[in-house]
Amino acid sequence: MNKKIRFISIISALSLLTGCGAFNSAPAASESSSSSVVSADVSSEEETKDCCEDKDKDCCESEPADCCGDDASHVLGSPEKTDINIGYLNSTAHLLAFVASEEGYFKEEGLNVTLTQFSSAAELVNGLESDKLDVAFIGSVPTLTFQSQGHDVSIFGGAMTNGHGYVIKPEFADEDELGVEILKGRNVASVKNSVQDAELQILLKNADIEIGEGDDKVNIVYFDSQKDAYAALLNDTIDAASVYSPYASLAKSQGYKVVYYCAHEEALQNQPCCRQVAKTSALSENPNTYTALERAFIKAYHFTQTDHEKTVKDVKEYIDIEEDFIDTEVYGGYSVSSPDPDKKGTLTLKDTIIELGYTNDYDIEPYYNTEIYKNALDSILAEGTDDIYDSLKEHFDDYE
């Protein structure tokens, strides 16, 4: 099989195997104290106490929620660490953390969380490795390349699917979504080791457009961060730039045209973008802490599906742009923010960036933890479920 045919088959697989789709709705389950299940019978009270102290007993395994009360800490254990630092980028993509904080879900899970904005994926990984951060929302492509280079960080959840593309100055396009062909002969600002750059290379290769200088080529100029790449549009030498949410909406408001939204490109649909990332050792040393975090993210996802107006206001607290832009980016059909790890989709993306020459192949299995998410979701389902939580379970079962 020649290389071109192999590449096309990988791209087709990417479109088929990934998928976050739109999920659906219900009230977050309430938590009650363990005393609500204590029997008036003294012997029953002692049995319940013994069961909850010994997680290996059959009653806790067969009916964990009923045996030890609705409070998840009885089943999952109390968080080993309660003061948590989360790093994020200037993007609506990371709204699960914003909503979990603003709606009090972190506190419900016994966590004291501090959110700090960073400029790049490299800064976020450095934060994890220096123990300044416990969790970072990082793009899937940089996460994969960092792992391949020996950084001991693991993916344990999702954040956003799609939500990126490219914009161009209006003198080069008179309408939106004319495709990568209009980038021929142009200087395009992008971020190396990013989902945006990988997607552009995929589309250029599919269209038989070479990268480089010349009227029939696309010249990619790299910057350290998305903020820097977008700011480069102010330079006369830059004609177009990569964007992730909310930069596309911001660019349109300033008169730029959208070259493409990745959600509208067949080869890029349902692309796993940002992932939840932590030090591999931290996940194994503090499983209860990360399960509690994941429960908060899952509850936050549920909230985003039931209260659009308040979700937009929550995001506004962290991403300082007009609420209309936030609403477009979150609910306009350009992206989906879900906590699902989407392992199948990410593994297919890994194969694609290896084909593009981004990185060498490596064994990802030690660096992909889906057990944290599974335990968190199962514990919530045990407390009570609805269509939204059921859809998360169905998606996880399909794409784990």
C-alpha cells in the first residue's frame, strides 16, 4: 500500500472512530449523609459501619451506594489531597472547570480548587512536572508529543472536541469557509505542536497543497502561543492565523473571515482537542482526589446541558469577552465540551500525527487512565441518573 493511500485511510478512520456528539439532560443527584441509611436496629448499625470501613466486604461491592450511604466518599474514599491547582488556557474550551468552580461542584466533592490561566501547553506541562499544578487542560496533540518525548504525564479525561480553525484578512476572502485553497501564497501564523497546526497539515495534504513559500504553497509561520499567533494578524506580513475558541468569534467581530471551522471539515469532525492531564504518579497516588475532581467535571457537564444562560455567565468570569461570543463558541455547533476521555478518538489522532511526522510512535497505554472517569461516572449513576448521564455512559462504553 503506498503512503498516500495509507494516509487517507487513517484520516477516514479518524472521522469514523472519534466522536463526542451532543449528549443530553437531568438534575444533579443530591448527596446525603451516611446517617440516612442507618437502621434503628443496633446490630444493623454496626454491620453498616463495619461494611463501610472494610471496602472488600460483599455488601459494599454489590450495593455500594445503598450500603455506605449516598455520600460518594463512603464508596470512593475521602480525597487524599484537597487543595488542588488547575491550569487552563484563555479558551472557552475549558469551561468544565469554570462551571465546576462557579456552581460549587468542587466544594461538594470536598475540594478547594484554584484556577490559574497559562499561555501555552509547554507552560502547563512544566507546571505539572514542577508540582505547581495538579491538573492541566492541554491540547491532545501537544500532550501526545510530550508523552512521546518522555514526559511522565497521563490523560485521564476530556475537555473539548473541535472548536478550532483558521481566519484570514478580509482582503483575501469575501465570505467565510472558502477552504484551505485560499491560503495559497499566504503567510499563515500558527502554533507548532498544536491541534490547529496538525489539522491544517491534514487538510493541506488532502488538497495536495505543499507547505513553503510560493504562489501555490502555504507558508506557515510559527509562534509560541495562540495569543501570539492571533496578535500577528496586526502585522502586514501575516495574512491568516490559527484560532481556537473563542478567537474565531472575536476575529469575525473584527472583520476577519473564517477559512474553515474544523467541525465542518469531514476529515476533522469530532476531533478530540483538549484533554485533562496530570502527572502519572499523581493519579496512582491520589485516586480518590482525581475521582472527586472528575465527579465535579461530570456534574459541570450536566449543568451546561440544562442551563445555557448561567453557563455563559460562568465562563465569562474566566474568559473576558462578550457573552454573545461565548454563547456562539459553546452552543453554536462548533465544539462540544465533554469530560469523556474519548480514548479511541485520541489513539486515532496519535496515529495521524505520527504519519505527519510530529512524533515517533510509543506505547500510550501507561499514559492513558480511563479508570478515574469510569469510577466517577459509575458513582454518580449509582446515586441517580437521567438522559444526560446515561448518554455519557453510552459514549464511554463505545469509545473507551
